[in-house]
Amino acid sequence: MNAKKKLAITELALRDGHQSLLATRMRLDDMLPICEKLDAIGYWSIEAWGGATFDTCLRYLKEGPWVRLRELNKALPNTPIQMLLRGQNLLGYRHYADDVVKKFVDMAAANGVDVFRVFDAMNDLRNVRTAVNQVKANNKHAEGTICYTTSPVHTLEYFVDLGKGFEDMGCDTLAIKDMAGLLTPSATRELITALKQAVSIPLHLHSHATAGVAEIVQWEAVKAGCDIIDTAISPLAGGTSHPPTEAMVAAFAGTEYDTGLNLVALQEVAAYFKEVRKKYARFESDATGVDTRVFVNQIPGGMISNLANQLRDQGALERMDEVLDEIPRVREDFGFPPLVTPTSQIVGTQAVLNVISGKKYKVITNETRDYLKGLYGRALGTINEDVRKLAIGDEEPVCIRPADLLKPEMDALTREIGDKAKSVEDVLSYALFPTIAMEYFDERASGELKPEPLNAPASEGTAPEVIAAPTLAPTEFNITIHGEKYHIKIEGSGHKSEDIRPFYVKVDNILEEVTVETLTEVVPTHNGSIDVRKASKGSRRPKATRDNDVTTPMPGRIVAVNVAVGDAVEAGQTVLTVEAMKMENQVHAPVSGTITAIHVAVGDNVNPDECLIEIN
């Protein structure tokens, strides 16, 4: 009689569950109270760090990401903490020198990571070897990871060879990372069966629920020999997240794959997260149901909610379908890379720029240039040479391991940051996100760390406080519409919320409330006249109206100002660098001339209709 084969479970609530559904916004304060119950469940591991959490902690939550890891390590003494590590990319968006990668792994291990799921977005084994070796040097669990995707060049034989490569590297387990939820039940059965025959290390499946088949996929995977599956507690499951933990535990209960986990205890955990999720309504993904379009656009679960939030912030959410249609075309131009961080951001951002700018590759991000130059690794498919030429001109693409081009960085980074760094961990944070980390360190030093609000800036459903009627326009006047005359008297207005403001007016002595959306900012000048050359959305910068005004192609944040007033510039010269959707975009001078005014500084948020620099 065969012995029962216990199925192991990795819980994703503390990382990928909220990354996929709540734009990675869950705070440590909402994690710690449930950790005791999570720790008692008996999970194989709890994924709680890595991915987008590091960036979000610094950028939005104003939490030290290393502090989060240490606190979770103390709160989960009996359960291994798992992290997602992007190989030579670590948690950033470029390749880092080997000494930075090694030090990062050392410090992550020292602060509490037990299981390192290591992947490369290009499935380039050269880009994971340093990280895997360092995990093993720290006596931690190395999980080599295949990024699953579909394309004309991604074959079953290719994935089996990858699995063998990870085993030969010394990995303890092999993960199949189905980041977009592309696996079908039949493809899963075929893949798991082939891998089981080719490798001897345990198999671990990670699949998103976007297309609505993930539960069946996991069932077929386990029946075919998969040893561990990833699930998310039910309030953080479904949509672009993952199959619900309780449902999969119940599905396998009483079979030879029984997990042994207590369903009642899991339901208590679920009840907690059901209430917690309500606090993050502002960040809810629009993609909460089944969307089989993923089989075409291949957007991973962790990215689509962030993409929706970013488009919403840019006032372009209605163009999501255009972006989703453009992504497969950009992916083909790029040689069919798997869409997972950072390649998903590179392809996704380029697709957004192609749509918003109205012309394909009119604007090309720095990361796109680096990708097409080969600085992220080797593409499996053929790259469109016309697109590559637009990005890098006559430069020769890189064929060696990208990190071989990098000199050791830790010493230089330590000198750069100086006394702002209080630890090696701070230097590593600076290495990954220089601008964001420096802001965080400054705010930490001044005691002004304030996370973004959980509620929208203006509360809805409450009566606004009425303030005095505006003084820049008459408060009582007549208007004529289609020959009918109306007497208007402005009694007051509500507080302004971004670019929308309620006004309380009497129309022929009947009080009405009207809402006004500001498209231009009307501002009095020193001589009493009115200047309407202002950008929208409450901007204090001039509106871009001339061909020689420097503008940004999409909303973003200034990370570098490359010129000064009085400088002579040539058309096409880089004058600014703007970070948008976590990618850096060079902004070029539209004409040759002299810089006469600069309306931005590093750290400013900017919009496309603003004049950022004036050239005459």
C-alpha cells in the first residue's frame, strides 16, 4: 500500500495576495495581529517579502522594508518566511553587481528570510547563479524558478531543460511561476509530468487565478506529482490573485494528498483578512473577476492592479483596453520575453507610452533601451531590429552576462550615501531605489514619516464646509441662455478637491449646488489682470502652448534636471529624466536654443500639459 503523500501549502496573504488585489498596500500593522494564528496553521512557508513590497514600503507606506522583515520574523517563529528575488535584479529594475547581490542575500538571510524563490525575467540562468550560490552559502533554501509563458518559441523541451539547469545549480526545489495564469489543466499535466521525469527535486506551483482555471490547474498539478502549491487566504484570493487556501485544503481533504491543515483555523484567519481588506478599498483592483484576455495579453496578476492604478492616476484609465491590445505587439517586438517584473513593467510601460503618445516608440524609456541592448539578458525569440535601432542606434547589443560588465558597487554606494545610511541595509535600499530611499531617510531623520492616507483625499457623502464666495470673479451676475435671462448669485463654495469644486449658487433666488471641474487655473497677476496660461489639475506651472516648451509624455516624477538656465541646448538633447510607472524616461529638448526658465526640481510630480522648461 502506498504511503500518503502530504500536499504542502505556501500562504501568499502577506505578499502576492495583496500585491495582486490591493496594489501592495497592506501595512505591517495589519499583518502582525494575525501572525500568531498564521504561524500555528502549519504552512510549508509564508511568502511575506520581496516582489513589489520593498519598493512600496519606502515609496508609499513609509515603512522600513528591513524593519518589516525583522518584525515578521519575530512574529512567525515556527514558519519559514519566503521571499521573491529577481536574481541579478534583486528587487529593483536593473542588474546589480555581484557584490551587491551577495550582500543583499546575506542581509535578507540574517534578517529572517528562510526560502529564496529566485527567478530571472528572461529565464536566463546566467542571471540567477550568483544569487542561488549565495543563498546556499547562507545555508538557506534555494528555490529555482521557471517563469512560465506561452509563445512560438517557448516549448515543453525548453522548460524541461530549464528545470535541469536549476537542479544542476544546486537548488533545493523547483518552482513553476505562472505569473499571468496562463497554464491550462492539460498543459499543467503535461509540464509537471515531464519535469517529474527529468528532475528529482520537489516541484512547487505558483499560478494566478485571472483566467478562472487556477483551481483546476492546481488539482491537475498535484495529481501529476506537484509537491507544493501557492494559495491565498480567501479574502485575498481570486481575480488576479490566487486560488483560495481554504478551498484547496478542502478539495484535497480525505485524499492521499490531504494537507493536514485545520479548516476551522483557516476560516478564523480568513475572517480577520475580510475586515482588513475593507480598509484598503481605495486601492482595490478593478480586475477582481475572471478575465480570459490574459491568454492574449499575458499581464501578470501583480502588475494588472498596479497598471490600473497608474492609468487612473494619469487620467487615462479608459484607455486600458488599448494598452492591453498593444502589449502583445510590443512583446513580439521584444522577442517574446515572459511578462514578469521587470520585463512586464518594461513592456507594459512601453505599451502605455505607445498608446498615450499616439505613435509607436515615439518615446522610449531608459529601461527599454537597456533591454534592447541586452542588458537584461538573452531573449529567447528574435528582436525586431527596426525597433532596436530606434532605441540604441548603431550600438552593438551585449551578448555576455550583463553583470559581467559591472564593477563592484558596494563601496561606491556606501560613500555616495554617507551618513544618511545607518546600516548596511540602508545602503542596499539606496542601491535599489536611490531617489525614493533618500527621501525616506530624510523623512526618517526629521521624524516626518507619514504613509499615504488609506482614504481618498476628499471624503464622500459628507456635507462640505462652506467657505466664502470666490473673489476673483463677480459673485452676482446675469446670464442669458437661448434668450432666457437668469439671475445668478454665488453664495459660497466647498473646499477644493484636486480639480473639482462644489459651488452653492442662487438661480433666480433658488439655491442650487453645482460642481465645477477646473480645466485652467485662473490666477491674478501683479497688475490685476488675469493669467489663464496655467496647466490643468491645479498646476502652478505654465500650460505648454508652444512647440519649444519642454513637456513630459505622461505623468510622472522628476528624478533628474540635466540643464540650468542660460545653457545652450541642441534639439534632441536630454534635459530632464522623469520616472513614470517605475520606469525612467528621458525628456529631450524639442528645439535648439537657450534655456530661459525651469519650472521643476527633482522630486516634483509633473503632468503632460505643463511647461517644464522654456527654450528660446
